[in-house]
Amino acid sequence: MKHLIFTALFLLSYTVAVRAQIVFPTPNQVEMQTGNLILGKKVSMYAEDTTAFYLNLFREEVLSHTPIKWQKKESKADICWITDSSLPPEGYRIKIHPQQMVISASDKGGFTYAVQTLRQWAAGSAGSITFACASVTDYPRTQWRCFLLDSGRQFQKITTIRKYIDMASLLKMNYFHWHLTEGLGWRIEIKQYPHLTRTGGSNSRDSIHRKKYGISSNMPVNGISPSSPK
């Protein structure tokens, strides 16, 4: 619990509060403007690639599955997604006006992180979603922003792992370090790669740990026989 409180305080130290909204990590530049963009029960959008995964993320996490009508012209859309090669990698710019929102980025990473900012920026629910008007420009300060999850000794449910990954993306982390194995042996069975457990499931040389935990010399430390068929 102490570590959780410390982490929360650390993250809050890098947040920006905007009209009762909290966005973290803090964007590089935020210029507030007057007014709000209010989206109703139907939303029109323009995008160069309507199949991009970040658009599904935006629809699920921000629009709450509000019906979308695709437009062929930017001027007729409530929300526009525009590629801008002048922006740095993973950077983005969001311009929110009372009549339209324009999201610009140079790559898919930038668009994804724009969505993560909008998840925190939006207020309301499906049928009435409000965005405070502003101009937000952001790009990563460091190239590597890694999240480590140790599943080698502490096992988690699939739903829990997916939630952790979603939270890491929300914090704009771009690398997932998944710790799946220990010196004692490989922990997770993957049927496509049977030798991970067949060969790597035990470590006969690790006598120190065997003596410490009272494991007999002929038993694999993970309980999976290296000679058993898979």
C-alpha cells in the first residue's frame, strides 16, 4: 500500500488540472480557449485510414460506442484525423474548437497517445460528450518509456495483464517488458514452443535453490517434467 501511495503521488506531480480534468503525464503545451465542443448521439469523422486501430480505441474509450458517420471532406466532420509529418515521432497535436476537433500526428503512435489524452479530457457519456476547447501539443521527452510486469513468480489473470497494458498505454509508455522466466526455469507453457518447458522447465545446475527449498534432484523446479510429451 505504501508503494501504491508513493506511485500515485509521483504521477500526480506530473499532471495538469484543466477545468476539473486531470491529464497525465503533463502535455508539453496546453493553451486553453473559450467554449466547448459538445458531441451528441451521432458523430461525424474524417480520417485518411478509417480502419486504423486507434480509431476503434477512440470509439470505445472516448465515444462510448457512439454511432459514427464517415465524411469524405474535413470541413463536414466533427472530428478530423490528419497526418502531419512535421510533428516528431509519437508526438501529436489536438485542436478543439466549438464546432470541430482536429487531431494531428506523424505516426500511429502519436495518434494513439492523442486518444489516451482525449480519454482523460472528455467529460460526460454517450449522447453528450464535452471537450473543453484548447490546443494541446505533446511529444515524448524520452524514447524508451518501459513498463515491467513480473509474471515469473507472481502469476496474474489474463484480464489483469490486459488491464495493466491498457494502463501503461494510458500513461504513454511504449515498451512492455514481460518477465516470464526465472533462473529456476521457464514458467509458462506455450504449446507452439514445447521445448520452453521440456528443456527449460528445470535447471539441474541450480543446486543452491534446490537445497534451500528442499527440492529433490530428480524433480524439475516448476513441476513440469522435461521429458513429458507436449
